[in-house]
Amino acid sequence: MSDIKNSSEDIEEIKEIKSNSDLTPERLTLTFYDRKCETFGVSWYTAAYGSPEIRIMPMPDGVSDPDAVDASCARRIKCASSDGMEGVKNVGIIDKTSPERDYFYMVGDAEANVWSRRSLLRRRVPHDDSFTFLFFSDTQDGVLLGTMWKKAYGEALRDYPETAFTLHGGDIVDYGGYTELWEPMLRINAPYTMRIPMMQASGNHEYWPCYLRGNTNVDDKHYCQEYPPQDTTNGVYFAREFGNALFLVMNSGDVMSAGSYDMISASQLEWLERELSSTDKDWRIVMIHNPLYSPGKYGSAPDRNMAALNFRRQLNGLFWKYKVSLCLCGHDHVYFKTYPIDKNGKKCAEGEGTVHVMPGCGGIQNRSAIEGLSAEDASMFEEYYPMRHGHSAYMAFKVTPEHIDAFYYTVDCEDPSARSVLKSRFTLGRRK
Ligand SMILES: [Fe+2]
Ligand SMILES: [Fe+2]
């Protein structure tokens, strides 16, 4: 949030309202702003500087449709604006929400009276340290403009309406520097992305220059969230606590740093160890775009897996020492689950190592394990499945004090009547 200017000062200085359409909210994202997940960060784009505001109020008793609410009494949250990626980034923080209560909110421009759609919002909290989250990755879908993620997201929330938040493993769109892909992706998915806060890992389609049209800091410019001091040019890392779980969202974009040789930076490793060594949370869950293990090309192809091999050397020991239960990743567009892995990268007993998981592919770029996967590489995986063309995939995780139940689904996006299909499930016990 270092680039935020004060909106009230900006308004007089640089207000440039050419038409209402210049102030139409686009590219809206909802995150947990703070590490304890008590406030929401909202970010949205406009074509011009204006008077950005969030309006929010509790849903009146007996009313379930946000469009039926009289918004004249809604709380007004003044927001801030700054130069963003190909437009004006507006950000605001929604605080003071009562847990498990339904609100409606909208974002927009107070002076021009231009608003987003209205969305329900509920700050869910764990019950008996139990909660549910969804996990998508690689929703990039080229010319389909978000329709595959929409189908999968709708199916997931139909089955898991209690979802507290969503993890996204990165590569939300194919060309992260292209406004014309972000806008339809987030517009068509707004019924879900406005309602469910998301933690996103930076994907290479958000940090490889070939996808960016000269833009940088792509994730930083699309989310409103607290994170430790860091260079955000090639992605962002941050921590969130929910219930008895610590989520560490790492940034594999460190490999872009000059002279890194596909390694994670010392500063990110120091942050990771600081977080892991000081937490009192029993569940430690890491998310990182580039996998350490995968039967796909970035995990197992000898000419593509340099980062994976380096990450194993850098992270296996830390994951072992600090009892990381799960490492969630993306990038290879397949589903897999490893056996528990120890500090030396060897298979170990249930409950004694870190299990690595990839949730298939949320978008169109479906892949499978590489041809000629070596027996040694294959032996790390308890299961792995290729993705089918036209299918999207996701996972749901139900966290309890003693175990995590994980469910892997695919859905045929080419058949409008198709429902999601449970393809696999597993249960993890707490690390011993
Ligand atoms: Fe991807
Ligand atoms: Fe990727």
C-alpha cells in the first residue's frame, strides 16, 4: 500500500471526470487486509480519479437481496486512489463488521453516483477452530474471459456455502499485464470474488515480463492488503492467521531477482523462518506458485525444474523443522498429492512430513504428467491425475483441530448442465 495517495487531497488536484464510465468500478478484488483476517481490503480500478467510496450496512432482518436494501443509511468509507496498472487503483478497508452477520456493500464514486454491483459480505470466523476454504489455481483461460472459473467457483460454493475464504495459487489471467484480461475475469466472477475474500500467490503470469506489456508489481497493483516490507516488483509474500492455522503465502517470483539463479531470496527465507518459529498456530500451511514437487514439467522435466530443485534444497528443512503440514502450489496445471516429505526430500510416515498438493487447473490450459516421468520422481506421488480439455478443477479443505479433510473436484465447463464431480479425497492428521 506504499503507493496510496490521500484521496481527499487528490480530488481537488487531479479530479478529471470525463464521463460516468470513467468511474465505473472494474477489476474489484476482496482480500483479508490484516493478518488476523478481521478486516477486508477492497481494491478496484477506474479510468479516472474521482471520489472513491465504499458503502456498507448490515442486511435488514428478513431481507436477503442486496438490491432490495435502502442504501441511504449505509456507512460511508472514504477510500484512496493512486496510479495503478493501466488505470487508477482505488482502495479501502472494511472494518467493524460483526462476525457471521450478513452485510451488503458496494464500491463506487460518491460524487458521480456510479456504483458497482451490490454484494453480500459475511466475515466468517472459525467454530471450534473448524472452517472451510477453497483452493483454485491457474484460472487463466485466454479468450474464455473467466467463464471456466465462474463455472467452477459456482459449483464449489454450491457445495461449500460455509466457505470462509479462497486461496488462489497464481496465474489468475494469462497475461498479467493486460487490463483487457483482468477486467472480464473479475467482472464475470464478481458474484463470488466480491463476496469471498481471497489470498493469491503471485504466479509467473503475474511476474514473467513476457506476459506483462512492460508492467510490473502486478499483484501489488490489484490487491489491498498488509504485507511485510519487501520489493513487490515480481510478486508479494504475506502471512494470515485464521483460527488455529497460519497461512504463509510465498512468492516464487523471487527467481526473477537479478542473480538469484532460480532461488528464493534470503529476505523471504528469513521472513518465512521468523513466521514459522514464532507462531502459536498448530496448522502451518504454505502456498507458493512454483511447485517443489510435481509430475508436470516445472516439477519433473530436467530442463524446466531448476526452481523446483532449488526450492526443495531451500525449503524442505524449514518445512520439516517447523512442522508445515501442507504446501499448496500451482503452475503445472495437474492434480497431485505427494506422500509426506521429510527434511531430506524423502518419503516419510504419515503425520511426519509435509504433503504437497496441486489443485488441477482452474482454467483452459490443462496439462498432465510429463512423458517419461522417471520412476524416482513418480515415487513421490501418492496420486496424480491429468486434466481433461474443457474441464476446470478446484479443491475444498475442511480444517478441524485434529485433521484436515481435502476434496478434489473437476467440472466439465463445456456442458452447461454438468455438475462438479468429486475425483479424490484425503485426510491429513496434525504433524507430530
Ligand atoms: Fe499457470
Ligand atoms: Fe504458472
